[in-house]
Amino acid sequence: MRISKPPHQRKAELVTAARRLFDKYGIDKTRVSDIVREVGVAQGVFYYYFTSKEEIISAVIEQVGAELARQADAILAEKKAPFCQKLAAFIELYLSLIDQFLADDETSLSSLDTNALEQNKLVGYSSTLITEKLLQLVRQGAAKSEVTAAYPEETVQVLLQGLRAYAAQKLPSRHLIYTLTEQSLCLPGGCLVQYSDKKQVF
């Protein structure tokens, strides 16, 4: 006999399952039936907690965003790590946000451009969460003369927009992203690349 679970726990299970499936198969290829099968409940249970697939997409985006916000604040608060290590960690946060909603076999962001809800919410989170906090970090670096580019904040915004446009056709490698960031911000060559294959933990 199946044990009934508290509503908040069952809803959390559905969100966790959706998040796992979005990460593996992408949003477009994940169906409500896949989510309920992953949890092991009837489809009616899903619609007790969510009115549509779009609603659970929003729930996953908000959950991922909240986690990344905490990580971003931890990076900004870190006093001892060198600027390049902290900047590399921010790049990883940005990549994590996008990767969460792409299938493992996707080679561009084209699938995210087909759904207005996904695109708007993801763009919103990437701009308000990652970009604004990244600009705070760049200001910190500029204040300490660790960033010597003439217009560092404007450079970051142009760089992110350019990478986003490039990724719509082909996902850039981490090495390419790190190298372009180094060159754009006039950072010492290799200062970011050295972290490109390492997990940044703060």
C-alpha cells in the first residue's frame, strides 16, 4: 500500500523530479507524464499541485535561482579568494543556470528560444541574478585595481550579450568563455583559464 505524504513533501518531490528531467532531457522533451512517472504517482496528483507544465517550469527556475543567488552572495562575501577565482566562480554559476534547462545532447540554446515563458524567465534570472551580482564583483575588482579595463561594467554587459547570441547557434566551450573574459577585461592571460576545469567552492 502506498504511503500518503504531506502536501509540501509531495510537491517538492514533483519539483525535484522535473528539475532532474529538465537537466537530462531539456524542457521541451520533458512531459508531465514523465514527471509523474519519475515520482511514481498518478497524473492527477500533478494537477492537484500545478495547473500546467509552465507552472512547474517556473517553480524549478525559482528554485535554481534561489540556490544560485545564495552562491553568488557567498562569492561576493569571500575576502581571501583572488579576484580571478571569484570571477571564474561567477562564470560557472551562469553556465549552471543555463545547463539546468538544456538536454545533455543539446549543442546550442535554440530550444530555449522557442518558448516565451522559459526564455523570459531565464533571461530575467540571468540578468538580475548573475549580471547584477557579477557587476558588483567587477566593481570590487576595479576598486582594488585588479580590473584595468577602461569600461569594465559596460564590457561585462556586452560580453554576456555577445556570448548569449553566440550560444544561440553553438554552445561556447568553457575555455573560450574564460579566454574572452580575460581579454575583454584586460586580465592577465591564463588567470581565469586555470580554473576552467575546477569546481569553485565558497
